[in-house]
Amino acid sequence: MLTAAAGTTREMRTQEGGRDIMRHADILNKLDEIIYVVDMESYELLYLNRAARSLCAGERETLGRKCYKVLQGRDEPCHFCPVDNLRDDVFHCWEYANLKFGRHFLVRDKIVSWRGRKARLEVAVDVTRQQREKECLERRLNIKSTVMKCVRLLEQTSDDEPLTDLLALVADFYMADRAYLAACRPCGERVPQVREWHAPGVPSRGDELRRWCKEGHAAWREARERIVIAGPAGEEDFASVVSPPGVDAFMSVPVEWGDGRGSGARAAVGYLGVDNPCHAFGDTSLLESVAYVVRNWEERRLLRRYLEGLSFTDVLTGLGNRNRYTAALEAVRGAPGSDVGVAFVDINGLKALNDRFGHDYGDRLIVKVARILKTVFEDCVFRTGGDEFVVLCRDMSQMEFSARVERMLALFKAAPDCVVSCGSAWKGALQDVDRLVRYADELMYAEKQAFYKTRVGQRSLHHSSLLEETLLSLKKREFLVQLQPKVRLDSGRLVGVEALVRKRDAGGLIPPDRFIPLLESEFLIRHIDFFVLHTICSLLATWRRAGATLVPVSVNLSRITLMERGIVGKVADVCDCYRVPHSYIDLEITESVDKLSLESLTEISERFREEGFSISLDDFGARYCNMSILTRIRFNSVKIDKSIVDGICRNERARIVTKHSIEICNELENARAVAEGIETQGQLDVLRSLHCHYGQGYLFSPPLDIDVFEARYLSPSAFRVPLPTNSGS
């Protein structure tokens, strides 16, 4: 009884639901939800509201037709239809994607009675937008996750191996048959490089991709479907690419990267693509992101190789440096039994050539020697030192190695400026490469010793003779020091003294230009420089004990002496030996110290200043006006050369140069201009008008012997140089 009553109640409720649908048809037509009624046995459509009819607007008739035909485009009932799960007292809720209309629906179903027939009422809400947003978010998260996997994969190693695994990740995301990266050098310089991943059972397209890339993206023929996703601007060929047999769809994005040096040059161009993607078709976001990751990875790899190349390359010659030689030697040690040839080549007299002609000449000579060696031995040459080269040939027969050595020597003989010493050795089935290297080095050294004995022996004899003669002259007091006053041009007050070296022989005094250049060329001038320094320090000590008023004394230091190791300490030791304050020694260096780099000269000058010495620039303008020296070194005084002072009375240009030189000195901190070689009243008047306050020359006093200078200027009452009577003072 209870069961029968319950069935009756359910039947009445179902019939009532069907009558409610018809009674409220007008209201249902105004709703956005899609509502329709289907016969549960025949699947015929019994009712559609306006929204449902609008969805099926392309159908000529709907009522009485099969629901799966009208709504799903199928020829038989849908396998996902929930008809067996429906009840009349509660709605059954579910979701599905309608492929016919390309929409996604949230559906509620229940059983109703429709004019005495059992029917299914379905209410569907279009949630396509929400579903797409959800899918888009999920896809973005999946893309991010996949990109991070690609980054981690590439960071694990620097070789090409991870690219195949990376392409597998890309293909997995798109559910594609194949993923590939095809790249070629600009202008077809090299064979295109192709990396490919393809699913099991899917054939490789490597050869086709190489041909496509090499031929400038020529169209694939026999197309089934043409899909172009992206391409670089201006490349019309890409727009004509169509899919080959077996590829129903493909997506591809361009990839290009630089040379890793920041030069802006394109090292390679290519494409990253997938074939037959079943997921996220049309969305190239992942491809573009991975292309960016691959580009950065490849550029970093190229940069790493470039920097590694620099660490193994001699910048001047382009040859392998000592690092590369060491690596090559280690490789030979690790493979005993090879036929190995070794040659040592050393440029003879490179230091002397640098000193005589400058380092630019020496660099050109090194490059020329390197070029000859590379011509003969190609990549087996290394520059291991300033003038040293090593040839290390592996797996080369004795006949070929000897022939190459003979060719090398012939090329050096044909280049007279390339004078080298060479030692070479070859050993078959070598077991101890270090022994062979030492032997070749010893042969080179023996040849170098022979060179110096034949070429330098005569010079050494002359050098020894000149040294003995110079020391004997110093002992016999043939060298002497004269003193020339420096004065204020307005008052004649003595402000300093310059020490000048002279040599005396039977014929009288020998001017310094007769012996100083020779002593400089033989590196013997330091004996004269220190003789003058000792003489002046001894004089200052004597004058100080006598209670005389002291003034700074200028001492010239040759460029050769300045190049000595520890020169600052040596000069300071001489002064300290005589207990002479360093402030009374003014060190004069000439503008033409071209054998010293400006950096070295600046460093030495600063160290002298730190020790309390004053620094003067002598002969300013004698050869050329090197203004940069004034910007780098803090001189206490700048001595305008006599060659300029000689012309200031008759040469307007000389006056202009002198005027601006004086103004520069006056504006520089603690740098005073001193005019050298003042000989006439006219020169004095012009210099005064140009505001030059200091000078020296025969107008005031010639260089004097020490005893004459002491008698004339040592007493305080005589501490003034008489100015010419017509000077106006």
C-alpha cells in the first residue's frame, strides 16, 4: 500500500511538472537558460524555449526530431547521456562540452510527464566564457611550469644534449607528434643545425627540415592544410610554408640570437615548431617563451666560449697563449706513443729593438714572426712569452716536421728584420714529452748564445772599454760640475742653482752634447748622474755647516737613470748620506723622456714628491709640446727651452707660445715658469711683460766653477744677482 501510494504521488508530481512547463511557457521564453523537453523513449524533442530555438537557429525544424541529431550533430544517442541517472524528485547536475556549437554547458536534468509521456526536462546554462577563462588560466600555469622545466633542463649542461629533452617537453605540452628546432647561420654560411624530437612510430623529418632551413623556408609542396602561425616581418617565404604529407597542422615561431659578444650581429636564425598539436592549437605562447629561453641559453653559451677563447688566445698575435700551450702539452702527456715534433723560436734582441725604435715597432715584429710561424705550422703555434714561441706538432712524421722547419727558417731568412733563434726536435712513439721539450729549448738557447757571441761580442768589448774609460775619467776628476744661478726677473734675487756637468781634457772643456748621448746609448750615464748628485749633496752639506743661506739645486736625471730599479730610494740614500734635506734637491727631467711611458714617469715623479724632492720639467718645447705631461705630473717648475726664448723678440708666434706657456704654469698649482737661456735685455723685457717671474741665462751669469760661485754668491750680503743697469730696476 505504501509503495503504491508513493508511486502515485511521484506520478502526480511528474504530471504536474509537465503542466507547469506549458503554463509558464511565456516566462521560460524570456529566460537566458536553454530549456528543452525530450521524450525518454524516442529521444524526440517535445519542447524548446526561445533560447534553445535560438541556439538551433540553423536547423529547419526541431520539434519531433531526435535530440542527439539537433543538439549534438550525432546519428545515434550520446554515450554520455545521463538518462539512467534521472529522477522526478531531484535535478541531476553535470557539465559537458558541446562540440557542435563549440560551447560549454552546466546542465540540470529531471524526469517530467509530458502529455502522458515520460520525458526529460533539461535546463542548460552556457558557461563557455567561464570555462575558457579557467582553461586559459590552467594553460598559463602549465606554460609557466613547462618553461621552468625547460630553464632547469638547460641550466644543467652547456652542450646540445638537453635540447632534445626540451623539445620533448614542448611536444608533451601541445600533445604533438613532433617538435623541432631548425637553425642556420646567416647567408647559409654553415650547414643548418636541426634538433628534433618525435613520438614513437612517427618518422623523423630532420633532412627535410635542414633542406627547408637552408633553402630559405621554401614552400613544402603536396599540402594537406596550410597553417601559418608566426613569421619574422619581411620574410614572405615563410607565409607560403604549407604542411607536408603526414602533417595536418603545425605551429612555428622564429628564433634568432646574437654572437654572445654584444655586437648586435646575428649568429643564427631559425624556427621552433611542433607538428600536429592536439592541445592549445593556435596558442604559440609556450613556443615563444621557449624560443626566448633557448635564445638566451645559446647566447650565454656563445659568450662562455668566447671568453674561454680569450683566456686561451694571445691578444696581439691571435695565437694560442701559454694556457693553451699548457693544455696542448697535457693532452700529449695523456696520449703517450704519438709522433711529436717541438720547436722553440725566440726573437733575438727584442728588448734592444723596443728601446731603440719603440714598442709599436716591437709589436709589429712579434706579429710578423707569429704570421710566419702560423703560415708553416697552422694551429700548432703558441706564444708563451714576450719574444718566445713554441711549436707543438702531434701525429706528424719526421719528414713532414723537418720539411716544415726548413720552410720556416727559409721564410725567416727572407725577412731580414726577423732575426730569431730556433731549436727543434722530433721523436716517434714518444713517451716523455717534457724531455723532448727541454731538449728543443736547450737547442734554441745554444743558438741564441752563439748569436750574441758573434753579433754582440764586439759591442760588449766597446761597452767595457767605454765603462773603464768613464770610471777612470771620474777618478782623475776630468768631469766637473758648474753652477748657474736662477733668479727672480724683477729683483735679481737668487732663488736656485742648476748643476751642469762638463768634461775637461787637454783641449779645454768638452760640451755635454759631445759625451752624454754616447753614455746614454751605452747605458753608462747613471755614473755621471750620480757623480753630479754626490757633488751637489757634498756642497750643500759644506755650505750648511758654514752657515750659508741655502737655495735648491737642480740636478738632471737621464731617462736611462730614471729607468733603474729602485731609483727613488737610491737618490734618497745619497741625500741622507750627506744629511741634506730632500727639499734642497730639485730633480730635472726632460720633456723628451720618450723611452718611459707616461704612466711610469708619473709614478716615479709622485714617489720622488712623496720623498720630499721637487720635480722640474726641463727643455719644455725643445722637441714638441707634450701638453699631456702637464696634466698627469705635478711639476714644481716648468723650464721654457732656450730655443723658444731666443725668438720672442722678433717672432710673434714665439711670444704667443711663451705667453700661454707662462699662463698655464701660473694657473697650475705650485708650478712656476722658468725661462732658460736669457741673453739679452730685450728678452728680459718681453718676459717681464709676459709675467714670467723666474729665469736663468748668460745675461745674469754663465755657468760658474764651484769656487767662483761660492766667492760670488755664498755670503748673505751677496745673495743677489746684479741686474743689467739699463733694465729699469
